[in-house]
Amino acid sequence: MEGEMVKSSFEEKLAAASGAEQLKTAKQLLKNGALTCAWRMPDGRISAIFLDHNTYARAQVTPGDHGGVDCDLCGEIDGKLCAHAVAAIMY
């Protein structure tokens, strides 16, 4: 029961930071194996490589309340996380 509360809280936070549709798309990216690799950089950023339509693309997420996203597929986004950023965090 306690694990469900943590999972729910984690997903609720991601949905609030990105939107329900982005969260759903992120889950599909993970399920379909589009995330090739991901790692945390020394400065805390999360970097991920995705395979999308036979092209590799990079997404970097700066976590935190004032974080940001730089995604080769979605561009630089202020305020909301793209599906690639959410997938990288979930991974």
C-alpha cells in the first residue's frame, strides 16, 4: 500500500510538470524501447538518447523546481517537461 502511494505521488508530480498526455507518451516511449540509454551527469542533469524514426536524438533534463529541458526533438522548453524528459526521469 505504501509503495502505491509513492508511485502515485511520483506520477502525479510528473503529470503536473508535463501534462497527462506527455506522461502517457513517455510511458509509451519506455515500453517501445525508444530510450537507448540514460545517465546522470556530474552536475545533476539527466541525459538520455532516444531512437526515433531511425534517428538518434538527445534530451537533457535539469531536475528541480526551476529545472529545464533541452531536447533535440522538442526543442528547449520552459515551464513544462516534454515526453522525452519525462521518460528519462522515469527511467
